Amino acid sequence: MSSPLVVAIDGTSGSGKSSTSRGVAHRLGLRYLDTGAMFRAMTCWMLEHGVDVHDPVAVAARCHEPEIVSGTDPLGPTITVDGADVAVAIRSDAVNAAVSPVSAVPEVRARLLQLQRDVIAADGGIVVEGRDIGSVVVPDAPVKVYLSADPSARALRRAAEQGSADVEATQASLLARDAIDSGRATAPLVMADGAVHIDTTPYTLEEVVGLVVGLVEEAGART
């Protein structure tokens, strides 16, 4: 029996990972998993429970407590913590500022890695987005994509998403996040072996989705 299709999409913040991943999953009738939302949910829980997010020992000691559940409908992905919907809360400024140090804690990554693999192993193919999907979470995925974009384009997109007029500050924040994610010791942001690099700067969202769908169809034709 063949294994379910897994499409691994990694890349930098603001490069279009989420929109592209949801679009590809919807077009191909696949499930969708946003692993970044899981790290944000963990961070949100830590903040709400008064854990010092800059103390890796304190974070590691409690990272097994929250129950994090991810919905996989690309048209309406959900994320809950201990049964409560946190889809809005995980996008707060406080979580934005704290997610990198929490994500760098090895025990957090190990806990969420297992949750991610449990979701991936469920019935049906899936598009999974994050920063270490092709390199760590599903290194044998038949389709691996790495998205990037010019910092200025990424900042404009993210500022528009957040309703911010301060594009310069947004760009500085994105570059700082890149530096942390790329430099951490555990599962750093890298382009996985065998991944196809797509610079999304000159493309529309629909064009990027089409490019990735094409890669999936090519992979299917080879198997």
C-alpha cells in the first residue's frame, strides 16, 4: 500500500508559505497543517501561565502540559489549546515577540514534532508548512519546497496582513526572526536536501500555487 502524499513547504516569514500551502492543499484535495501555529499555541500557553519564555529550563519543564490540537481543513484551519480556540490569540504582538525563544527549546520541538507526525500519519495526503518540515519533520517527503522572497516584498506582505503602516519596522522584525531561526542549534531554518527553491517575489499567489501543484503532479508522474 502506498504512503499518503506529503508536500513539505518551508521558508522564511512573509514568503507566502501559509497562503501557498492552503491553496495547494485546496486545489489538490489534501489536508493542511500549519506547524508554526502549533509553536505559537505553545507560546501563547506559556505566556498565559506566567512562564518566563526566555528561561529554556522553565519552558522545557512545562511544555508537555498544554493539549494542542490542529484542524486540517485548508479552507478553515483551526488551532486549540486545552479545548479553547486560540486562532486570534496566537497572532498577538506578545506571541510574536516570544515565539522564537520558545521555538528554540529542544524539548518544545520534540513535543511538537511528535504531534506533527501524528497528524501527518492520519488518513489522507497533506500539505505541511513550517521551517523544518523537509529537513526534520518529514525528510522523506516526495515533494519538498523552499519559499523565499526579497525582504522588502516580505515586509510589505506582512504589514498588509497585520494592518500595519510601519513597513520598515516589519522588515526589521522579519530579518531578526530569520536570524534566530537560522542560527538556533535545534532544527534551524535551512533549505532541505532535494527541495525546490521558489523565490516568490515576482509571482502572484495563484502563480506560486500553480508552480507547487506542478511539482506535485511531476512527482506523481515519476512514481
